[in-house]
Amino acid sequence: MRYRKLGSSDLEVSEISLGSWLTYSGGIEAEQTRACTDAAFDAGINFFDTANVYGRGAAETAWGDILSQRPRDSYILATKVWGQMSDDPDDRGLSADQIAKQIDASLRRLQTDHVDLYQAHRFDPDVAVEETVEALQLVVNEGKARYLGFSEWTAEQIEAAIEIGGPDLFVSSQPQYSMLWRAPEEELFPLCAANSISQIVWSPLAQGVLTGKYEPGQPPPADSRAAHDTMGGFIAGFMADPILEAVARLGPIADEAGLGPAQMALAWVLRRPELASAIVGASRPEQVHANAAASGVQLSPDLLEAIDAALENVAITRPMLAPLARAGIMHRG
């Protein structure tokens, strides 16, 4: 496993990190969660990403039970704040009161006195950015978080926050990024690089589509995520036949390079120096080890050209992926 510096922080995070969105929030049993977490440590993964809204605290609770049994300095822990945490529609957002309440609740569930990275899960247009920035800075000043980050903010929102909090306000950005969704390259990556903000990307395997498990014109496997999508059609944006046909063209390219499809897809996102880590999910320990093997893999220029040719007219095709973008904003907790 290789490690990269996270923005302007002193944190060195593993190139592959373990996430907990659809799995440890209730998608799998506790023993599977423990087995996957143990496998992550065995593979050299030191960076664990969760959020208060995943299972409305269930994912944080699961990792609190597991990670609290390990030395606190043996892992880097990130969580997020923004999503609705109860049936009360006002129990959400980035107000000062909400941030103060949610960081304490997260720390209780995680069984720790601090997180290494506290991230604004989305921008809150209903709260003045000055209030949000000051509340997040207070979390750091009180020692409850070491560093701050954000997820899926626009360039304008990032710039507004930095103008208030200064260039060292954030150390990380967490956008969706994969071979099939490259939009962050255009504006987000350059802006963040200019402000020493690293990328921690989610869905680098495009919800598992880039593993090659889905075939064009065929129903998804019965045990797959697409067959049991409960996220308001979140994965549906990747399931169009033209996308699946393009992904099928990637299989022989990976084979010729001696790589698995997932390994190639992860190495592809990690080729970018703007990245600190790629977040993967796993329901089985062998998936953790297979994904971790992507760290350090170098893709040749010829291989990168072959990937682009296979995905021509598919990658960053906004009309085709517009439903995915909307689902990502509205449904990814």
C-alpha cells in the first residue's frame, strides 16, 4: 500500500480507503463489517470514511465498536455532517447548532474524542456560509476534529468559504469521480490544487459497473446492487446499454495488461496527482484485498489511450448521466 499527503495537513492516507455508505450502515451483518475492517488493516489501509447520515448513525456505531479496539493512532478517521438524522425535516444541514450537535453525536457513536477529518457532506444554501465556516472552525478549535473537508461543493461555494476561512480552511474535497464520471477534472481539480486541497473520490468503480459484472441487454445478477437498488435510481444512470457496452470493451484491455477490471479502474483514478485516496466499499474481505492491490499500479500511456478509445462518446456524457448526477446530489447521504 502506498500513502499520499492529504492536502496541507500532516496526514498520510492510504491510496485506497474503506467507505461505509451502503454496507456498514445496515447492508451487511456486523461480523462481515468486522471482517472487512480487519482485512483493510491487513492490506495497509489506514483511512476510513463514514458519515453521520449513513444508516442514521448505524455506520458510525458499527465502526465505533470495531475501531475502538485498536490504537487510535493506527488509523485515520473521517466522518461527515449535513444529512437528515431523524424524521424531523429540520434535523439536518450546516447551521452552527446542527454542527455542534452532530459532531458530539458522531464522536459518541465512533467512541473517540476526535475525528481526523470532518467534512461538510453537501453545501447548505439555507445557512449563511459565514455561519457554517465559523461552526466548522470551532469544531477544530475545540479539538473535536483535526482538519476539515467538503463533499460535492461547487467552485463558487468553495471560493466563498475560503474567502472567509482562509486558504488553509479545507484539506480535502470528496467528489464523485471515475472513468465514467470525469466532470471534476474541469474546474474542481484545478481550483482545489491551487489551494492545497486533495481529492478523496467516491464511487471510483461507478457503483460497481466498472467491475464488469453487468452485461448490456441482460438483467442484473440477482445478488447485485443494481437488482436491489434502494437509492432512488442512483445506479440507474450507469446502467444504459451504451455505457455497459463500453465497459465490456474495457475487459480485454485489462486482461492484456494483466489487471482485473476493478484494479484498472482504481489505478486510473489514482493516476491523478490531485488525488489522495479512492474510497471503496466492500462486503467481503477478498474484495478489500483485491481493491487494495490497485495501489501503486502504473498505467502506461498506451493503456490510457486504449481506455479512452473504449469509452469514447461515453465518458462525461452529461445527458446520459444526468439522472445519476441528480441522484448523487439528492440521495447519497
